[in-house]
Amino acid sequence: MRLYESAGIEGGSLKPLWHVGSGRMLFAGCLHKNALHSHSAPVMLAGLYDDFRLRLAGGSWFACRAAVIPAGTAYEFDAEGRPIAVIYIEPSEASAEGLAALVAETREERGVLIGMRTDLSQVRSLYEDPSSLAWTDEAMNDLLEFSKPKARRTIDARVRRALEAVADNAGGVVTGGSVPRVDWAAHAAGLSTSRFQHLFKQEVGVSYRRYAAWARMRVAVSEVVKGSNFTTAAHASGFYDQPHFAREFRRIFGAPAGRSLAGVRH
């Protein structure tokens, strides 16, 4: 018997949980295989009750309980239908090193921190509580406050200004809007466009163009969580149409939007 079943949680009986907050995003739910992909922000994957299978680009499959993956690092995973948590932390909030504080019994492989143990009891509680959206933001605040002091690296202040401008112009958490063009973001950072693009990739790990697509996707997910259908969410977040949103979701997350966004908690 699987651990989450022994806890009284039948696989798939709970709706997927998505939370889009200021500087962070959380998914908790049952997933299968997500194909090779990479993100524009540091990400932590953790099996809520069991190990999952992970493969880093160029490597072989292996089992682990948690992994902290820097922005721009390609990977794929297979949770085999079991509950998994995926925590995305914006580069202006904390680095991958900060997330590493949540993982134990670790080793490093291809720049990724692999853990065989993690204490995410609070995230498990979020997943198990059908009404957890009411307190998810508070729980994520606690998680970030724990991880921030562990982060040794701080992001360049000029890039931080640009990231904050992107968040403000994209509607921050919930209001939608357009993502600034690269020349506008460079102006916010006080740099020439070419210098800004170089510094941004150096500090964040991905190009500004890729990060802007990520910021747009955060808004789209937030719209779906608020109750919008995929078409409405796509238009509200600056995608051309629903097929454009669907293609970008698959590219960014390695799986179709319907697998994790359909039937989410509102």
C-alpha cells in the first residue's frame, strides 16, 4: 500500500493544487511523466509520500525524494501517478541554494542537488486539505522565510530592478497584463540593451526572452486558478490564443496543460 493511501488519501481523489504568489509558485498533485524541459526560475521537486524518478539532460534515470534544480537546467521526471510537489522560486526572492536548505542526505549531480530526504510536512498538509487555498500563501511565506537566510548569493541590484518591473507590469500575481520588452526592462535596470541581456542571463540563468515567457505563464496559471478557462486565461496573459498558450505550457512544463491545470482547486 502506498503511503498516501495508508493516510486515507486515494490517488487522484484530491484536485491539483496550484498557487501563484508574489515571488513563488507551487504545484501539488498526482503526475506521471513530464518530458525534458527547463524553467526560468529555480525549482524544487519533492515526492510528497514516495520517491520519484528523475533524469537530467545527458544522464540516466535514477530515483530520489527531492531535487533542487537551477534555472535553465533541463530535466524530466516520472512520478508514476503519485503526489509530487513542485516549488518555483523567483530569482528575486531566493536562489537554488536557499531551496537546498529544505533537502537532506544530499549529493550533487550535473549542478543539481539530489536529496533522499526532505521535510515538507506543511506542503503535504496543503495537499491533503481540500480548502488549503485559504492558507497556502501563509504556508509558502513560512517556507520562504526559512530558505532565504540559507541563500549565500544575492542577485545584482540592477537585474533585481528589472525583475520587479516585470512583476509590476505583468500584473504581479493576479491582474494580468503585458510583459515589458527587453529595451524597457534594460531601461528599468539602467543599462544598455546589450549589456542588460548579458547581465540578465549571467544572473538569472536564462535569457530575458525566456524569463518573459515564464512571467506570462505565471499570469496564465493564476487566471486558471481564479476560475478562467484556458482561452480566457491565454488572452488575459498576453498569449495570441489558446493553442499558443497550450504550446508554451508544454514547452515550459514538459506536459500538456490539461494534466495539471484541468480541475484545479478554486
